[in-house]
Amino acid sequence: MGASKSKLSKKQIDELSRITFFSEEEIKIWFAGFQKDCPTGKLSKSEFAEIYQSFFPNGDARVFAKFVFNVFDRNGDGSIEFSEFLQALSITSRGNVDEKLEWAFKLYDLDNSGGITKDEMLEIVQAIFSMLGEDDRFAQNSLSPELRVERIFSKMDVNGDGELSKEEFLNGAKNDKSICKALSLYDDLRRQIV
């Protein structure tokens, strides 16, 4: 599903239908839009950042867009192909709680170490705050990024080692509504974009 494809084959549509939560018709619609916006069949990091920025004109979305781009770019080749785009969109828009939290864990685990440090979470939260712009930030919550991260870690870091394992992250997010609300700031942003 690379740059030279202007149409999806029946086999490709069947495969995407199998691995996503989208119907064949929805896949065709998403593909047409993707091809219109990305005639090369690939979305670059800078193009992705421009798209994000267009939704947040009062803030700076470049850093957050880079983090999200890295999760979308499953094969790590520096671009997002349609299949990668659709799979990420499928999880973030229609996945169940576990799937969405797994995706969020990948977003926060910036170095792919299998754990989230306070510094990693702080980078993401600061990027979200920068993206929102001052007016939207205060409407969301008056907590600073640092206080937000401290509050999340105080509830989620069960073993107190200063790093959230995937298990701590998933269990903490599922079992504490205030953490879900703190983490849902990204989900609210995603809904604005998708």
C-alpha cells in the first residue's frame, strides 16, 4: 500500500477489514481521503505535524505530533502508509479500553523500553499543554504538567520505582477514574482531529 498504489485491491481491503474495526466501504472512503491528502501514498512527519497544527491554531502541535507520528509509524521507516494510518485510527477511534490503553502506553513510552518514566510522561503532558494554547489549557485543568504527572505517578506507581510498567499503567488507568480523566486529555484531542 505504498506510493504507487492509487487503488486498493480486493485482497488489501479484505486484509484491512480483518485487522481493523472498519467496514470495506469505510476503508475505501478513508483510502480516497488519504490519497487526496497524500498523493504519494505516504504521510511524512512534517505533513503530519502540519495536519495536527491546523487543529490547534492557538498552540504549538509540532512536538506532540512527533510523538503520535512515531506510534503511527509501525515499521519505523519515517513515513505513515495508509495501512499504518488506518490501523492506528481503528484503535484510537473504535478500540476497546484495553486496546486504547495499550496504544496510549506506546505513546507515553517514548524510548520503547517497556516502562514510562516521569520524564517521558512529562514530555507528553508538556507537549499537550503547548498544543492546547493558554486559553484551552486552563479550561481543561489548572494543574501544571508537573503536578499532573506527580498525581498520576502517586496513584499508578505501585512499586514506587519511579517508572510505570505496562501492568501498572493499564491497571492504574482502568481502576482510577481520576487517572482516566487525566489521561483522557489526549483522547479528547484525538476526537477533535478524527
